[in-house]
Amino acid sequence: MNTPLASPMPGSATRADALLSAFAGAGYQQAAPAILQPAEPFLDLSGEDIRKNLYLTSDANGEDLCLRPDLTIPVARDYLASQGAGEVRNFYYLGPVFRFRGGKPSEFLQAGVESFGRDDRAAADAEMMALALEATSAFGVSNIEIRSGDVALFLALIDALKLAPVWRRRLIKCFSRKTSIAREVEGLTQNDGSSDYEGVLAALAGSDRKAALALVTDLMSIAGTENVGGRTTAEIADRFLEQSTLKGGTLSRETLTLIERFLAIAGEPDEALAQLRSLAADAKLDLNAALDAFESRTGFMAARGIDTGKIAFSTSFGRGVDYYTGFEFEIRRSNNGSEPLVGGGRYDGLLTRLGATLPIPAVGFSVWIDALAKAGDSTGDAA
């Protein structure tokens, strides 16, 4: 791929230095992860689809390596390898990342912060928003819009509905990948020849994923194969589980309508909260813990002087990253289309998936330096 590499825009280095000084002044320590990283964590956490966007190589032992496409995972890995793993640690960074972007520079600068180990989640989330807004101010960009969401609210809804595990997994996948829930339900309920496997489906009916995986693994071992049509044992087990669940009935129209009503809620945070509490009361669902956390975060933002009335919150908003578990946000230049200037959120499950023995709260955001500098310069807003 002969894609041109990025070079910092004139003046952006000075503004980036001012931004890093602000992060340091807020108590964050500088992190400098290696540029060459194991590819497995990126492929495992983002899916094989990301492979075509990575710059891959391998070491002498055949292990897949890549130029880092992002800095969150490398900073998290270094934190877990340090003596302070599990303790409260706050980091900032600035450096190049490498990712094929279809004609755009494949090397570009990324800054950001990552905060690990803080139990005061609402306050930590609000601090991320405040620091992210400092990033736009450092580059003189004032004409912005803030988009926000919270996957924890969707997870709370799905849990309160007490759906079968396969439906829970499927709907969460739809949400994180911004797939239409209604279209997914329709696709899953179509007959795809599952009658050929009535015996397996009957054996799996009511099973959990672990039991299903064990059964399919045994069957495939007897057959002497490890995959079918490019699908792994786990993927085949999940598909059988889906079909066995569908044989017992699909989502009710009432449940689907409720989910769609939830996903249509949007507005500034206080307005959205009122709609969410109304929905919970109407459906007699206990969403109090998630809604109280949402309300607390909004309060902490207001206490930091953030005008929450200018935040466009939507229950359907998501950044398309599978490992987010709660608060998500993006800051864009007003009317600039789809390109974010700053984006991040809460990812409490990531460190466990990277090898932590106990869950560690985590939240952070990334700043696209050149996009931010361009946004400031092109409007004449930059200092």
C-alpha cells in the first residue's frame, strides 16, 4: 500500500505541547508504548475485520505483530505489566499510530488519556469530558457538537428483560456494531435448513454457551474437523444455540417494540433521563442503578462547568467498538460530517480480557491531532 504518511500541520506541534501540559497539570503521567505490538489483542478485541487495516509482520517465532493502530490497548498492556497494575493510575500520550484508512494518511498522530482503577466512575467519566473539551480549546476550536451515549443503559434493559442468553449476546452485538435490531430479529427467524440438525438442536435446547461449546467440540472432534466453511467451533456452537433458541420462540412483538422505543430516546441528558424513567415505569422494569449512574455523571459534568444542555445524548449512540461497557462520546466540529475530533468512553471489561485477574475500571479518550488542527485552522478559529 503506497499511502502517504502524515506530517503534522503547521503550528499543531505547539498546540499539542500545550495540550500535553494541560494533561500533566491534571495529574496524568506520560506513557510511551512500543510502536510494534502483538497483533492478537487487536484482532481478538476488534474482530478479524480489522486485519485488512493493520500493518502486519511476524517475529522469528511466527507470532503476528503489527504497527500499533491505536494507543488505548498498548497503554493498557503496559499498565498491566507494571508494578502499579490494579492501582489508580492516569496516563496521557502523544504519538503516531498506523492504520489503513482508504486513501487518507496511514500514519497519523494520536493524543489522549487513559484512567485505570478509579471506582468513582461518574466523576471519572465527567473528568474525561472536561479534559476532552480542553483538547478542543487548546486548538482553538469552539464550533463543536458533542454526541454521547451509554451502552450500560442498553445492557441494563436487556438484563431486565431476562432474555435467553443467545438473544442477549446477539442484541448486544447488534448494538455495538450499530446493526438494526429489527432487521437482525427478522434474519434470525428465517428458516435456514436447521431441520437437518434436529437432534443437535434438541440436545442444545436450554443449554448455556459453555455446554453448547463442549457438545459441538466433541462432535467436531469425532468428525475429525476443526472448522466448517471457515467458521470456528465457537462460532458454530453459537449458531446452533441461536437456532435451538428460535425453535422455542422468537422475541415477542411487545419486547421488540420496547427495545425500539428505548433506542428512539434522544435529547439533552436531563430530557433523555426523564424519558428513560418513564419507559422503565411503563414497562415495570428496574433500571434504577443504571439510570442513577447516568444522572450522577450528568451532575458531575455540570459541577465542572460543562453545559450539559449542549450534549446530544442518544440511547442508540455507539462508537462501534466492542469493548466499551458504559459512557461513550465524540466531539466533532459542527456540521463536519462523520469525522470525530475527540472520542472515547468507559471500557471496564478490557483489562480483564487483556489478562487482569480482577476487573479494573477504565475510561479514556483519543484526540486526532491533525483533524483537530485542521478544524481550527480551516475556520480561522485557531489561536
